[in-house]
Amino acid sequence: MEKQTIAVLGPGSWGTALSQVLNDNGHQVRIWGNIEDQIDEINEKHTNTRYFKDIVLDEGIKGYKDLAEALDGVDAVLFVVPTKVTRLVAKQVAAILEHKVVVMHASKGLEPDTHERLSTILEEEIPAELRSEIVVVSGPSHAEETIVRDLTLISAASKDMEVATYVQEIFSNRYFRLYTNNDVIGVETAGALKNIIAVGAGALHGLGFGDNAKAAIIARGLTEITRLGVKMGANPLTYSGLSGVGDLIVTGTSSHSRNWRAGDALGRGEKLEDIEKNMGMVIEGISTTRAAYELAQELGVYMPITQAIYSVIYQGARIEDAIKTIMAGEFRQENEWS
């Protein structure tokens, strides 16, 4: 493929790691952010020490503070900003763009209040004449491992398989491989909802429970993620793939995961406000728990683990009591989907 010019919106850990992948593949990468010191550091020192203390970035990765400058003449735009500001940044992009681009996103969450998926937000805010069909880049991936070029396999999902293939080609290399998928709803809901289960898995660890409990919450968590996703129109097979069970395993079992670490701290008795302050990064599973709980209530979907985590985070329930509620719940068949 010819060299592409790509604007990466969001110099967080994942945005930085994906910028390096694209740069490794010979593309021109412009990484945009609104924290001046961080952009200056990327340009002058070629580091992003807020997220990666020992990593030196290639000098070809350029930081931009001005969004219009970052978007000028690009072939593609990759959104990697927190869920809660996706709509705001999309509005800004729509107001600046003067030509059609491929639009991708690699964030995981549901918008608070509206409960909308991120591709829906991008479709609403960026006029169709300025963009491709949205491509969702999602799957089992820790930025800390991708940045050191560890093997990573994820999905590129879009309603348009031609544009999904374009994204597959610009990203894939010897250590980073993408598989195309046409189930946007499934890939997005899997990526968003697994963060909730990761918080719960971390909490079990913090409380001192072992591998049996870990396996249980991952397996049953996947069941309720699938239950909600299918209700929203997803293909159930997506949840047995990279963006489903794959992402749930990597996020629900690793200390690299900020959602797992947040849950672990909750399990050890720390207060949520202290955890969020100490983390220094967005914990998407916290806001997604509320969105998923409300969506499940609205759609009539049975999600006991999500409900239990919601009760702890938003209703002040003790984690031990939430676990007792789940364990004392009604008996069900394992393959019930309603």
C-alpha cells in the first residue's frame, strides 16, 4: 500500500501505541492532543512518559496541538479519545474537514446518558460526504505490550468490508495483525462491556478469591455481554472471537488493565474517588457500568454481574453483599439467553 497520512486523535497509551504501529508500516502519523506539554514532549524528546516511561518513539511521529493542522490533507482519522468526549471531538472534526477521509475509532465504551455506541456518535456528528463507513478497531490488546511490538491480533469491523480491508492493510505487520468483521454492533458492545467484567474480576482478586472465581466471572460475564449485544442486533458468534472472549480474557486477567486494577483496589477497600485520582487515566468500565445497567433495564436484559457492580459503584453496596446476592440468585440453565 502507498504511504498514507493518518491523524491519530488522542495521545493516550493506546493512541500512542497505534501511532507507532502505523509509523512502523511507513505511514505519516500526526498525533493530536490538547495538553501542550505532552505534545511538546512527543516532538522534542520523542517520549510520552505519562504513559510509557522507557519508550522512545520514532522521530517520524509528529505531535500537533492545532486540530485543523493535524487534519489538513489526511487520508484517514483515528479517534482514540475517551468515550465522554468523543462527540465533542467529532463535532470539531466535522467543522474543520474539507475532504472525505476514512474514519476509524479505537476507543471502548458507551456514551453516558444516550447509551450510544461510538460509531453511532461518529455517524451522527460527521456528515456522510466527509467520511467512509466507520471502522471499529478493537480486540485483546494492552498498549504496554503493543508499544514493545509484542504479538497482537485484533479486529477491524465495518459495514463496508472494502474500508475494513483498507484499515486491515494499513495496520497489519509482523507483530500486529487485524481480521476484518462486518458485525459493528458485536465488536463495539464486546469492547465496551468487557470493561465492566474486568472491574468485577479485579474486585474478586482484591478480595482474595482464586482462579475458580476468576473463571466464573469471565464465563458468566461473557454470557451477559452476549445477551445484551444480541438484543441490540449483534451476531452471537462475534463474542467467541478476538473482540469478544479474547478481549475479555486479556482485560479481565491482567494488571495491565486499568479496569482490572480499579476493581482490585475496590476489592481491597479503597474508595473509588481515590482510585480514579491515583490512576491518572480514564477508567472506562466505571461509566460504562452505569450505561450498560440502564440499557439492560430499558431493554429488559438479565445482567446480574453488571447489576451487582453497579450496586457497588453507584449505590454504595458492599462488594461482599453484592457477591452474596449473585450466589443466592435464582437457579437458571447455563444456556438461557433471555
